[in-house]
Amino acid sequence: MARPVRPVRLRTLTCVTALAVALTVPATTPEWVSQAAAPAGSTAAVAAEPYMGYSTWSLESTSFPGYGGENWLTESHVLAQAGVLASKLKSHGYNHVNLDAGWNVGNGTNVSDGYARPTADPKKFPHGMKYIGDQLHKKGLKFGLYLAVGLYQDYYNNGDTPIYGAPGCTTKDIVYPDLRKTSGWDDVSYQLNFASPCTTKYIQSVADEFADWGVDLLKIDGVGPGSNQGDDAHDNVPDIKAWHAALQKTGRPIQFVLSWSLSHDRANVWKANSNGWRVDTDVECYCDTLVTWNNSVKQRWNDVVQWIPDAGPGHWNNLDSLDVGAGAMDGNNNVERQSYMTLWAVESAPLYIGDDLTRLDSHGLELLTNDEVIAVDQAGNPAKPISQDTPQQVWYARNTDGSCAVALFNLGSGRSDVTAHWSDLGISGKAAVRDLWSHKDLGSVRGSFTDSLPPHGSRLLRITPGSTAGRPGVPIAVHATASGATSVSLAWDAVNSGSATTGYDVYANGSRAVTATGTSATVSGLRPGTGYSFTVVAHDAKGRTSAPGKTVAITTPAAGGPVPYEAEAATNTLGGNASLAECARCSGGKKVGNLGYSGSVAINNVSAPEDGTYLMKIDYTDGSSGRTVVVTTGGTSFQVPLPGSNDNNWGRPRSITVPVHLKAGANTITFGNAGDYASDADRITL
């Protein structure tokens, strides 16, 4: 959320050591990198891989001596950064230079060309934007530019400003008569009214102007639903559709990205009309460094998860600036700097540096130019966590050649072992392990790989199993998604290695129960209150089968189940500041809020027919980017990151299903988080 013109109030933000696949990057693309073809001129062709480069906002946001404020953004500073990018980093793939908020701001006012089109502040950019574009292109770099969504209020001019190329149209015609404000800040721009044909003409006039300047990437900021906004005045879906169409009509391949904290509820719109979206608030700390671990870097491990299936060629999950190159200025220690870049790489996020490139230290340069790590990012194969039950997490992405990129993360506050189990990765027998950060082969390992990691530490590995030629790869990420008294539903990752998979067989307690062509199935005819072990086997057209995937144990609920338990029920126990709140769309019309720190709710008398692992559906509300709840039962605790809506809507229930172990009889399940805020609780069902 790079802030435009006016000062803005900062909003309160109320799998697992990284085994990363070591990838040697030869002159040709590695075999494991997917080479999905994209038609020329298509959205996917514009952003076939996550872009790499540099952005100005981190240096504008910091109060580090000598930086900060939009006045830092000048022609000389931009070209100085571009010079370093071209000489030291372009050969590793970094080729974008993105000018963020402030390029069109002078004396606290957004500068217009007289047609409500943004133009550069002549004091900061005396030669104008086309000159900047030309200078970047001469260096073999690409030119990125920034706008806030809507019509800048400074451009309205009592509604009298004419629209270029649209005779008879003025700014009065392109906004609502009540001048309703839009964007995540509410003090920057008016909402555009697309009921008027003048509005699309206005968008086209700006898009054409940018194309004439040689712009290669456009970032639109403050977009809703998202950016902590979700009402009708902040619904910018029409804007994004109009911009997408206008950029295509320019005839210039301009990558189009959205910010900040987009709502996942409209993911299909963002995918169809842009090349990427921010999943979270700014990574910058707005302090005397660029970032800090606790301010928002660590939150990315949770907030990206719901978006992982949405990323791919043409549209990528954007985790924000990569500030790992300048030592003390970064605000993180060397261990954290590596983990920061490791997550960005395994998530195939755009890698755009926010540091002062003239001050890169040796460690930062080593991180940013590690071609094996960059290759993981550019493979375009976002990793996902095996589990987030604890801060010790393993994230993985399986490549088409059967190898895995694996990241081990210790997100905890003390040194801890993190283990990648081969069974979670679909590997039997030995596998070759390569450390990408150190460029070292670690030998052939059987069963698992463990490393003792410091707080916030990571490893990035490439795990390559022995040959499985002649049979399909093993199904992985097998998990239960729902259960009834007589049925259990399961899902798993599609097998993309070995011989071509034509289907999957699901086994219950060793007997084949169902065959599926897709990556999910429901096993019916089960007994209530009974424990079952499920495995999934892939098969090909010749009847050859894979080894079974990892076993999943689930106990079905008693006859008549599953049973709902309201969080606000009088039989439950509220702790600390937890309190009841009205919630019209919640079950029972109420919920329990103020959870986290001292606030907790214990749901009592949860009945289980026998000891076992049950599926628990959690209904909750969360209008932020997401929060983590700690679930405790039977003396055992585990954490559950709950995805948020990013639109400040705390009255719309959301749900997630997780396994929980219960004892036969009555159980108490407590929800809270002693170290952070948690989402509001509606009910559980199991």
C-alpha cells in the first residue's frame, strides 16, 4: 500500500524449516522448470514468470537517516538505482525499475497535464516520464509506474477538467455526483462512475499516455474489495476491468499489478484482469529501518496460503518488496534476511528489491544473486506448507521431473529441529539432497532430512528421489476435507511426475473403496463412530500403480453427526477480555470476539464416541488479512492460521476444516492465542 500524496493513518493489524531445492542454473532452463507455452500477447505471455527488479517505495517509507518521504523520489535517485541494477543485478534477471507513489506529486498536490491525466512533478523529474522510460530502456531495463485507484481529487477541478480525446466529457462526468471517496486511504481519490461512457474514455487516455512514455508495468494501489475496505464505494472491480481492457488496447505489453491486501473473495476477477496482486499489507515497517521481522514480514507465511492455488503463469501472488540487501538498514539479521528471500522464492513471488542498491553489502548481494534460489522462484511452482500446526514448518513444491523444492522454516523464538519426511513428499527409498543457498550436494539420504535451525532460520533444498520410471508418482498432500457419520471426503495434489496418471484409487482400512479421475473423492458406506485409515494410489493407462500416499486417519462422528457447538453458548467458558458480540450472519446471531492475548473461549462438552482424530469445521469472522488461533484440547495445543477477507468485514462468517484429536466422552476445546490477536469465533462442528 504505497501511500500516495497525503499523510495516511497506519491501520492496526489486529511446509517447515525451509528445505529449498538446490537448483543449479545452467545456460539452458532446468528440466524441472515448467515450460507452459503462452500465446503471444496473452495475459500469461506478459507475465510468464514472476517479474524481478527494483521498487522505490521502501526508501520512501523509511525514516532511516537521509531517506523517507515522497520527496526522495527524484530523477537522479531513480537513475542512480537503475545504474546499479543494470551493472550488478540485471544479469541475474532483475530488470524492472518501478517508480511508486510520489512521482506525480509536487507541493503536496497531484500534478495533472490539464486533462486529468497524471504527469511528473517537473521539480523532481525535469525531463519528464518519457525520458525516464527511454533511459531505462537504453540500459535494457523495464519501466514501472504507479497510480492510486479512482480519480485523484486534485484532478477534479470543480468538474470542469476536460477529458483528452473525449469531446464534451469533463471530470464531472466520470465520478459520482456525491463525490464519494474510494481507495484504501479515503483521502486520495473519488470513485469512478462507469455508467458514463466518458469514464472508459478517460481510462483509455491515461493508458495511451503511459504507453507513449514506454511504461512496461503499471501498479494500481488502494484497490477494493481489499485494502481494508469492502463497501460499495470501495468496490473497484469496474476500475480493474476497465484498466485491463485499456492497457490491452494500447498495443503495448504492459504488465498490470494490483495492491494492497486484495480480497481473496474476488480472486477470479483479479486473475482474469491482472498479472498479480498483493496478498497482504505493506512489508515496510514505517520506522527507522526498511522492515522488521515482527512488523509484517512474518505474517506472509500465513497470509499467502489461501492464495497459493491462484498463482501461475500470467498472474502471481505478490508478497511485496524484498528488503534483504543492505544489512542494518534492512532491519533484520542475516538469518532472517535469508528466510525472507527463501519464502519469496518458494512462493514464486515477484522479486523486486526495496533497498538502496548503492549500499548493498556482501551478504545481501550473495542472497540476491544466488541463481539456484532465483531459479526456484522463476520455475513458477508455488510451494505450500505440509502443516502449520507449529512454528516449525516444511513447505514444498513438486517439480515435473519428480524432484521437490523444499524449504525448512523455524518461525519460533528458539533454536529448533525441523524435519522434512520423505513420506510427506511422496518419496520412498533414498533421495539426493542439495542445499541451494550453499550450492552443496549433501548426499543420498533415506527417510527424512533434519536440521537444527536458529530462530527465524531456514534451509532451501532440492530433493531428488531415485528413478520411478515406468510408474506414476506418489500422491501427496492427502487430507480429509469433510466427514459425516457414514462418509469421509478426501483430496490430494495432482501427480505431475512419473508415467501419465489416469486416475486414483482410494483405500479405506486396506480395501479399495472408490476410484476417482480427479483429485478428490468421497468414501461412503462407513460406520458411525469408527476409526478409518485412508490411502490414495495413482494409476496409469497400463494399470501400473504408484506406491500409496501417506496414510490419513479419521474417525467418523456418531450417528446423527456432525454436531454444531456455538461459541456463545452459556455452557462455555470465556476467559480474559473475550466477550459476546452481535453478528447477524453468524449462526445463532452471535459470536465471541476479543480473542487473543488474555481473551479465550473454551467450548465445553464436545462429545466423541471413541478416541480418535476427528474433522472439526471452524466458523469464524476475520476482516483482516488473517489471524492465528491456538487450539487446545486434552492438554495439547496446535496453531491454526485463519485466512481473512482483507475488506474489514467482521460480520461475514468464513470456515476452515482441521483435524483434532479427541478422547471418548466429553471434551473441552479452547480457542485463543496468548501472543497475538485471534479471529472472532462463531461455532465449531464435528
